[in-house]
Amino acid sequence: MLLSRTLAMVSSLLILAVGTLTHAADLQNGLAAAQQGDFTAALAEWGPLAEQGDVSAQYNLGVMYYNGYGVSQDYKTALKWYSVAAGQGDIKAQNELGVLYYYGQGVSQNYKTALKWYSVAAGQGDIKAQYNLGVMYGFGYGVAQDHKAALKWYRAAAEQGQVNAQYHLGGMYYSGQGVQQDYKAALKWYTAAADQGEINAQNNLGGMYYNGQGIPQDYKAALKWYTVAAEQGQLNAQYNIGMMYGNGQGVPQNYIQAYMWWDIAAANGYEVTAHNRELISNKMTALQVQESQTLARQWSAAHW
């Protein structure tokens, strides 16, 4: 699972935390220039401020060098500015500094140092850092694996709307990692993540409706969530839809649709569906198989 990183949108990356009144206008001018795509002008405004110790400008320079906005992408320079801003207490810079150490960008990979900076930012309420810290504890990166600590930090981020944390928190309640197994709590958090478009949560939510876990069994709701995930390329969901069409669960039995979904998944390397596809083809005419293959090609052409 990838850690939460700097988002690839200028409007959400660049901050304007007003420091002194003297610097506010220059910060604003830099932000306005960046939002218009004029990163050279933004750099001209923020560079001197950063050198003078303005933490917002320092963070923004880190963003520019990390992403290559108006400058050549340079992780070492990004590291420099994130480090300076982080040292002054900027929590976004602290999280991003953790990311650089986690991935070994501009510096040797160091999970313990990543953990340090995530912890500092997470303790101040940064939701990306809280999620990242949950990952570190959940998988034992730079620290002994600790499901209870992972649960704590996933929950902190999930309650603030962090979608990846919601998905992981749902998984922990589902499997009983670090907490007593609780399907209703798993359903709650999978639903929260699924509503935000997390495709694995959508597939898992479909599975809970299919199996009646934490909620009465509901094949139609299962099919709905499997379909939402499958349409976005989630391979397990594509397999699951094929099963539902093949068995006539929540939908009239339809071998053509079952074969189609398994063909789509098989084309993307999901080998189990290839076996199912061959089995169901024995119940179909040659024309039906051909129709399924045509539908699969049309779907793939429209989605990729």
C-alpha cells in the first residue's frame, strides 16, 4: 500500500499560512502565480522568503522541487526545504519529509527516520501522517509490528475522512487485527471508503452484502458494489460479478455476462477467471461465446 504523498494538484499542495504581515503579500503573489501555472514567478517570490526563514515559503519550495514545478525535479533540494520547514514545526513538511525517508528519495531509505517524522506530524493532527503511521505500525516498517497502534492511527485519520485509513480500518475490524472482530464496524468503514471511491473497499463491501456479514444478505446490493468496483478495473470484483451472473444471484442467470466479466479479468492476468471461463463455455453455444468476447473487447476499449 502506497503511503499518502503530496497530491498532484497545485491548489491542494501550495499553502499560504500568513507569517509576518510583511511577507503576506509576497506569499500571496507567489500563490497566485502558481495557481496560474507561472512557477517561475512563484519561485521568484518564495525563494527570498524561504532564505529569510519563512516556513510557508520553505514548504512551498519543497513542493516545487519534489514535483518539478517550474524547476527540474530534485529530491535532494526538496529534502532540504522540507527539512528546514519541518524543523520549524510545519506539520505538512514533517509528513512529506517522512515520505522522502520512507521511499529513499534524495536520501538513503530510512524507515526509522520516516517513522520519527510521521509521528511528529501525526501527533499534531495531520491526517496523511496519521495514515502513514498506521501503515508503518501495521506492516512493521521501522518499528515492531503493532496492530493496536496501527488501529489507533488509522482510526484517527479515518475519523477525519482519510479514505485509505477508512479502508484499512475496515479491514482490521473485518479480520480482528488489533481489535475484536466486528463486522458492523467493518461495514461502516468499508462503506465510508467505498463512498469516496476506494475500489478495494467497494469490492469488500460487496462481499459483506453477499455473505450477510454485519448486515442481512442482499445479493442486489452486493452486485451494485461489485459492479462499481469492477467498472474501475478491480479484478476480484470482476470475478465476483461473473460468479453472480453465472449462478443467477441478485440477477437473472446470464452466461454471456458471466463469460464477459471473466474474459475481462483474464485479459488482465487474473488466471482463476480463465478457468471459470472455460468451464462455463461448455454450457454456451459458439455464438454466445463469440458475443461474450465481443462485449469484453468493447468494454476494455471503452475503459482503457
